Amino acid sequence: MRLLILSILTLFIFVACEQKIEDPLKSLQEKDIHSLNINLYPSNLKMVNTNNDPHFAEATKDIKKLHVLQIKWDEESKKAEYAEWKSNQDFTEWESIFTARIENADIEIKAPEGREDILYASADTKEGLFVGFLEGKFDISQVPALMKADLDLGPIGDFIQDKEEKKKQREKWQKMREEMDKDSTQTNSDSIQ
């Protein structure tokens, strides 16, 4: 019995001594160079998956928190601020677990050595940068399926999407509806004659 209690106590002490890794994006957020700052929790992630994509649900089911920042490279000072922030980060004991170049974006996901519950990700393009810090677990094996999936992020996607692009898309849909209405009115008048 003593051996069991001692083992449990040792386990609790070991877990308590495990280094807590703070969200590095908090200090980047303070630089105020971002155009988007989102903190997502399990309930938000379920709302984001508006198409009920099973790959998205499986990949995100064990996430406790996801912090995402977007920085647009519309000013050189933002690149300099980000470069300074990145040089101050100590990722020496982190290992790269996923790297890719997809549609002109350099994507990298890192995790502290020996940890599966913390991830740092970045997607860098000519236009800007997305960085994310995840607490919890993310099923990396679902990444290829998520890349192929047509995810509708609902209100989060609307928030992320460029306002000009959104306006163009809305005008395009409006024009298509008007043409469809015009065609159906013309078809109805032709069938009456």
C-alpha cells in the first residue's frame, strides 16, 4: 500500500514539475501589428466546423485552446517587428514535426521535444503571416485530409477573409441571382405565349 501511495505521489510531483509553456503569441500580440487575433476553445471549434467535416472534428477533438494571429505585410515595420519577436523566441528545444510549401506558403509546425500537447504553427506568404499556438492535442495525421476538405469556417471565415474579396464575392453572387431571376421570368413569359 505504501509503495502504491509513494508511486502516485511521485507521479503527481513529476507532473507538477513539468515545465509550463506560456503562449508566445501573447508577446507578439502586444506589438499590435496583427490584423486578426482569435482565441478558440472547444465550443468555438465546434461552431467553426459548419459543414460537420469528420476530419476536422477528429483532428480538433482534443484541443483545449488555439490562439491565432494574422499579420499582413502591408508595412515594412511589421516585418521588422515580427523578425525581432521571432529572434527573441527560444525554439532550440522544439522539434519541427511538419513542414511544407503549399500554394506559395511556407508552413511549419513545431512542438517542444517530448511533448504532444503544445504546438506552434506558422504559415508565411508574400502577403502576410498566420501564426498559431495550440494547447491540447491535434491529430497531425488529419492534415492532408483537411487540406483537401472544403471547410466552411462560417463567421470565423468571414472574419478572416479580406473585406474587399468578400465584397467582390457578394457582388458576383448578386449578379448570378439577378441573371437567374431574369432567365426564369423570360422562360415564364415565353411559355405563356
